[in-house]
Amino acid sequence: MTASARKAATLDSRIAGLPWAAIADDLDAHGHATTGPLLTPAECRGLVSLYDRDKPFRRRIVMQQHGYGQGEYRYFAYPLPDLVATLRAALYLRLAETANRWRTMLGDEGRFPSTLEAFLADCHAAGQIRPTPLLLRYGPGDFNCLHQDLYGERVFPLQLTILLNDPEADFTGGEFLVVEQRPRRQSIAEVVPLRQGEAVIFAVRERPVVGSRGAYRAMLRHGVSRLRSGHRMTLGIIFHDAA
């Protein structure tokens, strides 16, 4: 087994050992869930070191130029770095069950395939061929407006963000935010604290909420509050590709 294959197997085993039953319960109850430790500090540093290189990426976005907030991010190109590709495939495999349960609860037709490879084949057949995993970088005063990462008609309903810096040493502020809009009610806003190497899994657009007349759609948006000091970087894993 090559060194790359050993690293992928180790990461896949780490993902398999996450508390998936509790994660599914939190996703159902709140539309988001944290994983606990997922990446090691060394893996986080390795991802951070990629940002200023050109080869791994297809596009750089400066947020303030588009009204998205302040800061910047870069979309990875295919082929994805091994760590990112392993995360994306292994996490999809374990989130497809929740995605299909939500689809059934909301009365949506069809089911998501059991593997990322099959789902991406559907995306590519629909013209969504550009990879969407990305690295985001924030400095003092930067923030990310509330938004949804949709990119086309094919949308997997869950995505995740992994914090790559140490919030106790590297920055202040910059909290991950989730806002849920419920029909005919005021919105709910939550701050999700993260540790270095920890992921938050959350609904891309909506989640089912069980009411007195069955399940209804609660709309979610996510963002990042203003960074007060230091620097903050995250890895975003979105499972559907972009048109």
C-alpha cells in the first residue's frame, strides 16, 4: 500500500468512527451538527499551506467585489487533493442516508445515489461539472454574509465546513453562524463553536421540521461573523458540482 493509500485509509477509518447516530439526531433536530475532532493539526496546516499555490485551484473570489462580505476564497480544481477527495467521498457515503430520509419526509421524488461517484455523474450529466470544494481565508474585519451554496439544479442537501486554525491562539471573532427561517415565525440564529480540525455539517438550503400537519420546509442560511483579530481559514466541502 502506498503512503497516499495509507493516509486515505486512516482518514476513512477516522470518519467511520465519528458518532454518526448522534450527528444524524442533531441534523434532524437543528439542521446542523458538529463532528468533534476530524482532521489533525498537521492535516490542517497542510491544507492552509496550499492556499497561496496556483496549481490546486480553478478560481479565486474576493468577496467584497461581489457583495458577499469581506475576505476571499479559492475553489479547488480537479483532480482534488487526496485529503479533500477522501473527505468528500467518505462523508457523502455516510450522509446520503440522512439526505434520503429528508427527501422522503418532504415528499420529494427520487433518491440520492449511495456513492459520491454516482451522484457526481448525475451532476455532470446536468451540466454541473466544476468542482466546488474550497478554501476560505479571513483577516481582521472580514466576514461572510448569510448565504446558500446552490450552484445549479442538482443540490445535495448537506455540506460541511472544517476549521483549520486554532481559535484559542490564531484569531478572535469569526464565529460560524446558522440562521433558520420558519414559516410565519421569527428566525432562529445560532453560533456554532468549532475547534481546530472540527467540522460543522449543515443544511445547504432547507431541512424538514415535523409539525402538527406533517413535515414542512425550514430554510437555512449560513455565514461567518466579523473577525476581530488574527487570521482564520476553513475548508468547505460541497458535494454537488457547479454549472
